[in-house]
Amino acid sequence: SVPPFVFITAYASVDTAVSLLKSGAADYITKPFDIGALVDKVRLVTGTGIPDQAMPAQSELGVSEAMRRLADLVPRVAGRAKSILITGESGVGKEVLARFIHRHAPGETFPFVAVNCGAVPETLLESEFFGHERGAFTGAERQKKGYFEQAEGGTLFLDEIGDLPLSMQVKLLRALQERRVTRVGGERGFETTFWLVCATNRDLAELVR
């Protein structure tokens, strides 16, 4: 028999939904989406049971033995480790794991801020990470909070951390070690509280060598 299809789309509209369903799709989900919502849809269209809320949390990470062991480990690690590094090839679910860690960390009710380090233009790195004061540079018409401030109390997820230029790595050192930042154009630094999760598909040890 033909398996049911669930489409993932970034362009949600009534016309799109009708077109997909007429083409044979069982359902669809729009990006960005919560992994639990996708799992629920798959269970519904395959008739395999109950909503995700009633299923064990480990199901969010998959069913393989390796992922089950990881799911068992996360609750014990998330509450203790202030900084976590996730390595693996593209597409293995590093952000899914990062969000899973966030939900088991003490700051789970606070923001989860995800940053694709490779997508931030080098000229804007300092402003995006640390924020800036009004008038700090041409075009800075108002004060802006950086990623560290946005993640206050919660989790800052730095995806593809290995893509950051060396010049920015030096500037991040104090913020990551001391949890202290200074906005661009600011005179005084201030402390921030956040859990840090980094991810990369690159061999960082080899890059260091």
C-alpha cells in the first residue's frame, strides 16, 4: 500500500493547503515547527496512536538505541552543565537535541535563542551577539539587545560555532567564560545568565591543530 505523505512547507496559505491535499497529501505542517507537533501529525495519519504529550519524552529524539541512551543522559546533564557542545554531521538533529536539552534545563520556561553562526555577516557579529547602544554607529537609531541578552535566563544555541571567524572567537571568550557582555558603544559591562549549547559539523580539534 502507498504510505501517507505529510508535507513540510515554509509557505502556508489556504490555496497551498488545498493544492497539497488534492495532490494526495494526508496533512501538512509549516516551518518553523515544534518536533512534537510533527510527531503528532505522523502518528495521526498512520493511525499509530496517542498524541505526543502522552508519550515518553525520549520519543522526541528517535527510537534508536543510541538516541534512547542520549535521551536518558540529557536530564542528568542539563541541570549541571552550563556549556554543552554537540557534534555531528548536518541533518542528524543537533538543534532537536539542543531544544531537548533546553526543556530539561532549569531555564526551560525562559527563551531558547537559536543562532546560525555561519549566517551572520562578519561586519554585524559584534552588534548581533552583544547588542549596541543608540548612536554606537551610523544607523544605530535605538538600543538593541544582542543574542546573549535575548537568551537571559534560558538557552543560547550557537549552531555551526566552527564557522565563526577567529577575530570573533576572541571577543566571545569573556562572555562565554564569565557570562558578562558589553554592548557595542557601551561603557559598562553587565552579567548575563544563560545555558549555552553549541553545535558544529566540523572537526574542531583538527581546526585548532
